[in-house]
Amino acid sequence: MKFKAFLTQDGVNLLDKRFLPALDKLGRICHVYLTPDHAMFLHNLLGGDGVQSVAQFKKDVLFRDYRISSQNADRIAFAIDAALLHRALRSAVTIQTQAGDDTTAIQIKLVKKLPAGSRNPAPFLTFETKGLRSAVVQDVPISKPLSQADVLQLQSALDAAQDLPRTLVQVPDLAQLQNLVDRLKNVGELLTVAITQYGDLHLQVSTSLITVGSEFRKLRVLGVHANAPVGDQNLSAPTRTEMAIQRGEALSVQVSMKHLAKSLQCHLAKPDCSFYGWGIAPQGACLIVIFQFFIPGTRLTDKSISFHCRLPILDPGSS
């Protein structure tokens, strides 16, 4: 089992300034999954009831001279502390900057070393900052690489996580959404989310004493959509939503406010578009939050990068 590659400058910037801060907020421990074509950072795909996340990059976005081999069809996966990974990368970048040498490069590779005070070698992800005259090595501890069976299970979970809902709505005002969630999380721990095929997103928190909600209307709809009945326009948001559910043109589910607030931290990855994609997966299994990135200088989707979260549903809700 071997892996080594040099980080590209774009890869350094993406990980250091955008993705690793977001991944650390989602959960300290994540899985790194390397294949011949992609590098991925995954949260909670192999269990746990937290927010699942998938950040996927084509290998050339992050690396050059990318070399990988294993008995698992050249696929390698291991768990790592996202904060330690980020700290090692920042240190490597600092060393690279201080060297002031255009030839200084950051190489990462999998190694086995004997930790201090131990008789058994342990796996590490090593950062080696190479210049003309010197090299600085930093070791980040990782888990034992996953077995073939575990890699297959991880791949199956990843394939399942790619399923998109029938309807997505795009919320363009992220600041307004963040402010709303900040207010609602002080009211209760459970959030009801309703999505209509008309482009309405309704958020509501209820307790024994109070019900507080807000609605985004006439949002862009991706996937299955419908025209809102004219007679519904003057009805209250809860009434309109309930009628849409009865017509089979809306879904309503309940999620943890803590999970929703955590998913908002993904904006540290700085999606290049100005909207938030929401949807409810088939069979209502989870609420999906999709982030979109554009090719720099364009409004075209960058298909070399993808990032999405799946929030577990706490109550089946209505459909």
C-alpha cells in the first residue's frame, strides 16, 4: 500500500483557506479516501448519527505526480484528525513561504514509523517540505488503513450518499438564512423543514409555549416542480404548506437544530455560488444540503469539486 503526491498551489489554497476549516467544524475526525482519480474527505459515512458530509476533488485539483497503489483496486482510506491535518498543512505553508524559494514543494505520503516509546510501527501521513538545501518533515498520525471489506463498505455508503432528491430549492440569501437559524436555535432543539415543488422553503420551531417560523418563497426549483395554485396565495404559510403536502407537492421533515447549524459551517469552504441547495432524499431518509462551485471567472459549474451534507431526519414527518 503506497501513496505519495505533491500538493499543487491551488490544492494548498483550497484545503488551507476553505475546506479544512469547514471539515473541522463538521467533526474533528474524518475519513480520507484516495482512489486513482479522486481524493475525498468524508464524515460519518460508516456510522454515527451526525451530519454526513462528502467533499470530493478530482486528483489534479489538489495534487501533481500523484501515485497510489494498493490491493484494494488502488484505493486507500484512513481516519485522520482534521485539525491536526490542517495544522500540519499550515506549518508546511509557513516553511514554504519563509524559504522564499520557488522550487520549494510540499509532498505528502503514507509512511510507517516507530513512535517514541513504542515497539510497534504506526501509520502516519507525512508532510515533507522540500527545498534546494533542506527539507522539513511533519508526521500526522492516522488510523490503520481500512481493510478491503471496510473500503467496500465505505464505497457503498458513498454511492448511496450520491442519491439526489426529486426536488431541490435554492436559497440565495445566505446571510438571512444564517440569521434566521441563529434566532431559531434559541427557541428549540428540533426544526421542522417543509419544501414545496412551488419553490417554498418553510422553517419552523415549536415548543409547548411558542411556535416560531419563517418562509422563503418563489425560490428556483431543480427537479420536479409544480405551479402554485392561485387560490393559495392569501393563505397562511402553515396552511399553504399543509395543503401542498396533502396534494403530494411538498415534503415535511424534522431535523436537529444542532445538525442544521453545523451544516451551515460548510460555508467556510466558500461556495462560489450565492445560493443554498436544499432537498429531501428519496424515502425521506435525510435532508440534503448541496454546495456548488463555479469555474473561476465563469458561472459554469466546476465539476472537479463537489461538496454536500446529509442531515439525519429525527421524525418521518409527512409526504
